[in-house]
Amino acid sequence: MPQEHILVNDIIAEHRERMLNLKKYYPFFKLSEVSFSWFMDGRFPNLDMGYILMAVLRFFIEENNFKERDVTYQAYYEFMSRCIRRDFDIKLGEHDNKVLVDYIFDKLKNDGKPFSFEYYDPVDRVKKVSRIKLLESRIQDGTVWYSISPDGIEFYLDTKEIRDESKISVEQLLLEKMIRSEDFKGGTEVVKRINQEVERLKLRKNQVVELLASDVFAGVEAYEKFFDTGIKWFEDEQKLFVKNKELIESALSRAESNGAAGDTGRFDRTAAEIYRLDTELKIAMNNHSELLKACTKLGIRADEIIRKAKLSRLRSKFDFRNVLDTMIKNDNPRAMEYVVKPFLGLNIHKTFDLGKIEDMLSYRPQVTEPAELADNRPAEDIIFQDELDEQRFVNNARTLMLILLEMLERRGCFRLKEYNEVIQKIFSKEIFRNGDYYTFLVHLCGKTDYFLRTGENMEQTFLDEIIAGFMEEEAFIKYGGMHFLLELADGSENEIAIGDFASVTDFVIRRV
């Protein structure tokens, strides 16, 4: 059954990926277990290693990304000393402070070893070990330089984004580290998150435009906030895009050199991942440029709206809602006097024109109201939209089913990939943008055994009912009595691309 296949795939095939996603959280909970109750005779029971870890990761992101420099031990020592004094109110002498800061650093580095995260792999049926580091080190010119690892950045961003800085810039730091470590598949996921952030900024831009059109004061406030918190890093982000593009080109050159040296299998896999990453980065750079153009137009549009609003303020009208909002904001109810007082002197005495009495007496109302014209169409002649949609799907399913049966008649057995190639030749790639194609596949996989025979055993599923109606047609009569099976595949490795925007699991269609 398809439902059972989905359940088994979620439990077994996806378990490894879920565990690898969880591993970046493992060091935090491992370090949170560190207790200071016994260290140095229990003088620091209030120190919290979880808080210290988050503070150190934020410090490294600040130094590595925003200031673009690695960290020496001395820089870490000064930061941690301030953190202990400020956040835990602990004041120590130079010797005790050095012992405590060194002890914390050794724990954060796990004594120079990666944290080992064990999990069971149900596909290979063995226990596996995944290793993760939060801090990395390198030696240059006799000095040890420290930096945050890609897993450390990803873990920190998952806990909460950095509001005061560009999220795109932080993600690009992670992308740079992944390119340098040749994790191109992970880099592709990072670029996708960058694209999502760009799309979020586009939505915010559209909201600012709508707000400017409805409330110029709130719109101007939102406009200034949008540029202060989302757009002011455009230039830095563009530089990082160019830098990562150059790193990808260098990685591709190295991969081509390795391929020329004879390792063609590895080159093909690596090159495919690099090309995919390069494509995603080009999309991100293009979207980022379009956002910059849209924001430039937004600035021009905002200036026009503000200028018109200034002119409209000179007109002879009174905005009661704006005055009320101003009084509430300033907490000044006495200003209501200037609004109410002009109405207190109004002439409320009304008079009646006696000449209107004659008009009232001579008024002759209609005896009957005009009849309402009835719609004489019978109810069965009215076609609703859902009926049109159903008829469209039936027509499209008829064509797709006819092609499938013709291929079974000629070949006897073929895969979904071959079927897609045939319908692409007939209808072009646009067929894969038609939702009825995917609906047809879903209904087709509703069962795995089809016996084309009019009447008996023909209406187990929605698609069976449709096929039963086709069997009366001349084009389908010759396929009466045909029996075919669907052999559904397991696992994500059987996925095939549909055009440039979707993928489905391949399966076999076999005539019995």
C-alpha cells in the first residue's frame, strides 16, 4: 500500500538524515552537563556552561564574519574574563582567572577532539559515529588562530537569528566555510536559505508600499525601519557574493585537475555538486540584484507619496482619526475641546416648508411593484466551476491513459521515466507544468493491479470509474481484457527529475 511505503520510508530511509541534522545540537547538551560544583573546591557553582557556549559562539561570529578576522587565544581570554566578571559577578585574581578560563576553553574544544555523536543506521544496520567540532584551529607563522566551524554557525542560527546584523552575511560566512571544506551539498542548502531571506525582504518591501498607500505616517516609519534593519548591508552582501563565486570557480578548477589526473568517478560527483551550488548562487545573486532595484524604486515612490501627503495637508479638510490617534499617543484628552467646541454652536432648530404638504397630498404611489424577471433556464443547464475542472481532468486523464496503454501494447514493459519522455515529445515540457499530470500519477498509484474490463471490478478507485467510462469508446475497445501491474520503487535514490522544477519516484509499468 502507498501509505505503508511512505511510513517505512519516513522511519528507515530518512533516519540517517534526521540524525545528521540533530548532531549539531549534541555538543550544546553535552557541554551543559559540565558542572563546576567540584572545580576549584566548588567556588563557582553558578557558572553555566550552556550560557558560556552561546556567548563564545556569538563572539566568534562577530570576529570571524563581521570583522573578518580569526581569533587568537589572547582575544578569547580577554572576552571570557569580561564575561565572567560581568555576567556572573565573579572577581578573581590573575592566576585563578587564568586557570578558570583555560578550563572552560578546554571543555569548549573538547580537549582538541571532536564531539562524537553515535546513532543507529537502519539502512546499513550498523551503529555509526558522526563527529562535530564547534571551534576550529590552524597554525600560521607560529600563532594558533581559532575560528567557528560551519556546524557551530548553523547551530547558533537555528537557535535564533542575529537581528542586529545581516542574516545574509552570516549565512554567506557559513557558505564560505562549507566551500573551503568541500561540503558543496551543504552549501547548496545554505544558498537556498539565502534565497528565502531575499524573498522575505521582498515581502517586507511590498508591505511597506501598501502601508505607504494607506497610512503615510505609519508607512514612513516602516520604510525607515526597513532600510535600517534590512537593506543597509547591501554593499557588503554583494562583496560576499562575489567572493563566494570566486571560491566556487576555484573549487571547480581543482576538481577538473583531479579529474584529469584519473579520478573521474569522484570528479563527476563533485562537479555535479559544484554546478548545482553555482546555479543556486547565481539565482541568489540575481534575486538580490532585483531586490536592490526594487528598493531603489521604493525610495522614489516613497518620496512621491510623502510629497503628495505634504500638499494634501494644506487642503481644507479635517482628519478626525489622525487627531484622535495623536491625542491618545500624547495622552492629552484636553485637546478634545478644540474638536467638540465648534459643534456646540450649531443651529439645531429645524423648520418644515409648508409647500411640501401639497406635494405629499398629490403623490400617487404605484399600485404594484415591477415584477422580477425569472431565470427560466433549467437547473441542469447550469455548469459550475468544479464541474468544469472535473471534466477537464477527465479529458486530460483520457489522453494520458491512452498513451500509457499504447506503450504497453508496443513494449509490454517500461518505466515512468520512459513514459515521461514520450509525453514530453508529444506535448513538450509544458505538460509537466500541468497539475492534471501529477493528479493522474497520484490516482494511477492508488492501486498496483489493473484489469481493463467493462463492468466487473472496475470501480475500486476514482481513476477506475473514469477508465470504465473510456472502455465504451472506440479508441479503448481494443485494449479490453488488458492486464497490467505497477511495481512501485522504494527509497529516494529512485527519484527522477521532472523538468527543472520537480521530481517523482520512478516505478515500472508491466503488462501481464
